[in-house]
Amino acid sequence: MLTLFSVLTVLPAVLALHLLEPELVLPAFSILLFVEAAFAVIAARLIHSPASADDITLWDLAGGFTLIGCAAAMFGEPDQAALFLTEQGNPRAVSPP
């Protein structure tokens, strides 16, 4: 399971580095990690594994994804996140009042 989530994190991150503008990488990576945390929580709820202090559980992965996603969101600037979430392209014409 750890390998699956590692691959699901690395591949989109590498694609984002090559396809997105540099200022949009951190907001996109943050969103990716939050989505993966949600999938890890769903998988942890569906798969009941015995609790052991020695093993890494899906709950641990979900917490790690959330923590790293929060860090990526904090290191990115708010205008970068707004740029990521708004429409790209030509600005709209301003209509007269």
C-alpha cells in the first residue's frame, strides 16, 4: 500500500513540474496530497487491519499526506493558489456600468 501511494504521489508531481508554470506547482501539489489523504482515509475505513504500534497504517499515511499538503500550501503564496483556481487565458472585457 505504501508503494502504491508513493507512485501516486511521485508521478503526478513530476508531471506537474513539467506541465505547469513554476508558481503553480505548490498549489497543485497541495491539492494532490489532500486528495490522496482522502483516498487513504477511505481505504483505512474499508480495510480493517489489526492495530500495531510497529507498523505504518493507512491512517499514518493519511496524516502524513495532510501534513505535507498543509506545508506545501503554506510555502505557496495565496496569489499563486488564486491563479491556479481561476481561469487561465485572456482577461475578460470589462463592461461599462
